Amino acid sequence: MKFTDGYWLMRPGCTARYATEIADARVDDHRMTLYAPVEHVSRRGQTLNSPLLTVECWSPAEGVIGVRTTHHAGSARRGPEFALRGAGADVGKMRRDGAVLELSSGELTLRVDTEQPWRLEFIAGGRVLTSAGERGTGFVTDADDRHHMVNQLALGVGELVYGLGERFTPFIKNGQVVDIWQADGGTSSEQAYKNIPFHLTNRGYGVFVNHPGKVGYEVGSEAVGQVQFSVEDQSLEYFVVYGPTPKQILERYTALTGRPALPPAWALGLWLTTSFTTEYDEDTVQGFIDGMAERGIPLSVFHFDCFWMRAYQWCDFAWDAETFPDPAGMLARLKDRGLRISAWINPYIAQKSELFEEGMREGHLVRRRDGSVWQWDLWQPGMALVDFTNPAARDWYTGKLRTLLAQGVDCFKTDFGERIPTDVVWHDGSDPERMHNYYSHLYNQAVFDLLREERGEGEAMLFARSATAGGQQYPVHWGGDCDSHFGAMAESLRGGLSLGLSGFGFWSHDIGGFEGTPTSAVFKRWVQFGLLSSHSRLHGSKSYRVPWDYGEEAVEVTREFTLLKHRLAPYLQRAAQQAHTSGVPVMRAMLLEFPDDPTAALLDRQYMLGDDLLVAPVFTDDGTVEYYVPEGTWTNILTGAQLTGPRWVREQHGFHTLPLLARPDSVIPFAADDRRPVSAWVDGVELRVHAFADGARRTVVIPRTDGPGETARFDVHREGDHLRVTTDSPHPWRLRIGGPEGTVHSITAGRATTEWRYEE
């Protein structure tokens, strides 16, 4: 929110009070509390009739320093609150040197000089990362007498800001106004489904604002050299998270807010849906599945979107008996074909549904202040909202889902959760403004916990649209309602990369776009992009997304890239395990892997898929693509072409290829079985060695299919003209040196050290 009129003036009705100096400091071994008047105090009488800010500083974890600024501490503290790991810990160490106070945590230090004008300096590596100076800490009252806590942290020259959730606006957030406020706005506006009050910069740190309600950001957009964040409250708390690399920042941030669960490996395969408002019944579904099988396109998951239920009755969790007279039998028939089943749900109850009366009678629906059930006619006529702050309502809702799980449903698409009213009363007394964003967390958590309970650890997963900080614990998330053209495809990628830099490890999108019908070219390019994402789903609104609707070549492209993804499954599962254990996403903005390359800091039309694969989707009708190749010799795993960077490349690709480059010195495992995402990956695995320099050494782990861990390890080392591989695997395996036409060596038994002449 903007409070100033240019640099010198305040907006009409706004009055600002900023910390000016330190009047007193209380210090113990682990933390400090600073008392800051809002004007210079030169005589005792000035301590009267003037605010005094309380600024508490501590460290909940190594490399993380928290700052809480409070004006009036007596205001009611109603929930919800983000659940932070180690939030009550004190791991910082205090040091005093005359007037200078320093709170250190790992390599990060907060420094203040009690005899100088107000300034908080966050220091690491011998330099100031950022600081809160003259207008950096305070509060503002506006013309409506609303009270806003305000903080500003300085931006350095050339400093770039990323994150703040799944945002479809420009990837670099400098110059943008961002409101952390859930909205159902599609992918073509400044609104977002997943609003995360966390940003990181290319200067080695991130900042998490610990407030679940509306946070207003001015990212160099009000004071051009500052990131300003404000909340309508009496207190504001934030954490500075040191890296220094972007990966380390994400590791520390997700250690604080939660790491993603590991989705089941079967979810890596291709998902197909009924689409949204299309006509369908069991014959349609079987026709789609038969059509995929006849065309040699393996399918892993089939998804039933909204109209599996009766119109006007969403959500009552009852199959439309006219369309699906035998749902349990149908699901059994689908599962006999090796398919997993996903079903669409949301947290809203339409008035026509029998569950509305039941939920109203039992007190499971959110109510207005006068005691009536909150309703409106957007989305569903007379729609009400399940109150997940009520344990009984949560159990009631998930109890309906248990019936579907018993019928054979494996997972749920938890749609919506953004249009949450603020003129209501919550069962647990939560603040409606703070609950608006947080509701999605309770909704997804309830469904995910049910799946974990019913299906077991490692089998639970969602296809969720909305989220707030901490929501990364309940994967997978998808990008919402996008149009069906190249611009929307690029928007979606920006949103996914932004979400990945906000702590989310897994992300998907609607292949072909949601609204409208894509051209054949858009569909084929989106198929390439979608099957080189962490999770891959064909989905639309008013039109189907079966490949044969877009021509024979679309069928071929879908088949080729589905089979490719299956062969890459052990590599992708390893990247998924990394997301689960470290918080580093599967789809990575280039700056995550190349933090010291200034060009990588700017890139939003390409990404790294795991550690070693660079993907540059094609966004043009004629197949022209421009992308950046970092330092070293990169190998296109589809064509075998090699490119040496750093440099920009302009190429033209047909629909069967795109820039898909293996990193220099990489060894990428390919599964022998391309018909399914989950197979005995270690049996017959092919190790593809790319541009391996003399002295290079890599360890390749073939992961388990049923959770964290490994089933085999290969150590690859080049010395001069010799390439040596040592493994503990007893299974046959292959080595391929170079691109797809490279030299192949087959090993019939493992548990050995094998050596070849390196020739590429």
C-alpha cells in the first residue's frame, strides 16, 4: 500500500511515525529488545505524549534473524498463525561493543548502533545485505483511521527481487505493487491464487513476513530503493533468511515453514481429464482411454472434473446417477487398466445439495455475525462455505471423501479456496481478515491428512490451486485458469518459476491451456512443456484435450514426450526427493543453479528440470526459440547437438524437438521401460554421460519408487582418456557416452568397477 505522495509528502489523511533512534535496549545472551521513539529526544519532556516502538530481535534458526515491531501490544491477537518450526528457539548470540549491539546467527549478523540514528543492518560475508534506515520501521494511520505497521528494507544497485508466490506478472518483481491476498483471477492479471509473503533477492538473502493476512508490498514502487511491506495491525514480524546462494535461502526458509511431502512416483506419468464443462459419461471416458491406448500413449491417471456430480449440487460428493449409474464398477474397470483416479472437489456446498441442510443444522458452515449462514450465488447458487476451523466440520467433510476413497478414488483436485469472505464469524474465533488467505491451508491440509491416513505415507497427493506460506507441504499445485495461446503458456511458466522461488517444490499446469481451444501448434508445444514439468495434466474448459483432436502429429508428439518422461522417471524422482528433503524445486529458475551468472538472474522463458537438464519451451508458431546457454559444453539429449556457452542461441525446432540440454559433466539415468512411470528403474538403467571433462566425477543415485532412499549408486570418474564406473548394483545396466547416437556399453552384471576409453 502506498502512503506517500512522491518522496517528500504524505498522501491526504496519512500520518507516519518512524523509529528515529534507540532510547533503551534490553539485552540477554540470545536476543535484544530495542525501544525506539518516533522523534529525536533531547530532553525529558519529549518522552511524553509520543509513541515508543518496541522492536524485538532474535534468531529461531541458524542463518535466520527475526524482527518484530510493535506499537500497541495490548491489541487482541486472534489467529490464525503460520506454524513455524523452531519459532520458539533462541539460537542467536549477542555481543556488545560499546554502543554497538550485534545479534549473530551462523554467518548472519544484525548490527545496531545505539548512539546513532535508527538503522538496522543485516550483515554477512563482510558486507551489508540490506538495512532498515530512516523510514524503515514504523506505522502509518490513514484517512480512515486505520493503523498500518510499515517496514522498508533497502535494495542495492542491481539487486533483483523474486518470489511472493505464483505471480504471472513479470518474473522480476522490482517496480511492482503486490498484495498478498488470495483471488480467483486467472493467469493474466496481477491477482494470484497462491500468495506467499516471502521474497528473495540476488544478493544472498530472503525475507519472510510472518503475517497470514493481507500484506501490501511496494517493491521499489513507492520508494524506488526499498522493498516496503505493510499490514493493517499493531505489530509486524519478519525474518531475514541468509543463503548465500538461492538454494540455501530456500532450504532455510522451508526448514522454517515446512518441506513438501514426497508425491507418489506414479503421479509422474501423464494425467488426462474429462475437461470442465464438456459432455461426458462412462462411454466418453472409456473412449478417451481406449483412444490413448490404441495410439500408444501411456496414461497414468484419469481425472473426473466437476460434472461427475449433479449440476447445482457441488459439492455433495455423490456421482450423477444418470451419467454414472455404477461408479464403483466403473472405477474398478479403470483401475483394472492400471489407472489411478483423481476427482474434482471444492470446499463449497450449494444450497440444492442435501449436504447444505445437514451442514447448516450441525454448525459446519461459516456464519455471518447475525448467526445466519454466509451465502452467495457466485460459482454455485446459494453457495456456503465449510468451516475448517471447526474440528467437527473438518471430520464431516473428510468423512464424505472417505466414501469416494473406498470406491477407488486415489487423489483429489482441491480446487478453489480463494473467494473467502471477511464479513463472517469463524468457529474458533479467527480474525476474518487473517483467515482469508489461510483458509486454503486448512482446506488442503484436511484433504491431504485424510489421504495420508487412508493411503499411507508416500501415497498422498493433491492437485491444488490455492495456497499460502507453508502450503508447499501438501503437493502438488497447479497454475489455475490460463488461456490457450503462447502468451498464456509463457505466463504460466513465469508463475511456476515464481512459485518455485517461494518454497514450492512441485508445480503443474493445464497442457493446452484451460480457456478456449488451442491451435494445433500451441497444443503440441504445450505438450512438450507439460511433459517436461514435474507433473503433467491434459485439461481444458469447454473443449477436450485428447491429442487426436489436434491432428496426427499431436498424437505423435504426445506419445514421444510421454515415453521420454517415463525414461526420465528415475532422474525426476531423484529431483522430487531433493525437493522433499531440501525445499529446492524440481522446476528451477536458472538463477537457482547459476547464481553467479548475471544473465541467469534475468531468465524466465527457460528453466532447469532437476540439477542437469535445461528446458527452453518454444513459444512461437514457426518454432523459433531464443535461449541462453550457461558456461560449458551442453548436449541436446534429443538431437545430440552440442553448444558451448556462455552465449545466447537462436534456433528453429520442429514439433518433435526443442532445446533440452544436458549440463556439462552430467550423467543422467534413463529407465529401460518407457511404458510406465514406475518400473524397476535400476534393472537395465542407461547412464548417459555428457561432455565429461578430464577429472570430472559424478555420483548417480537410482532412487526408490516407493519413497525416499536409493536402490543403487553409480560413481562415474574420468581420468585422462579413461572413464571408470563403480556401482553396488547387482542388475544389468548400460552406459552411453554422448548424445542419443553415442557409444553404448552394456554390462550384464553390476557390483563392479568397469573402465572404458572415453570417446565422444
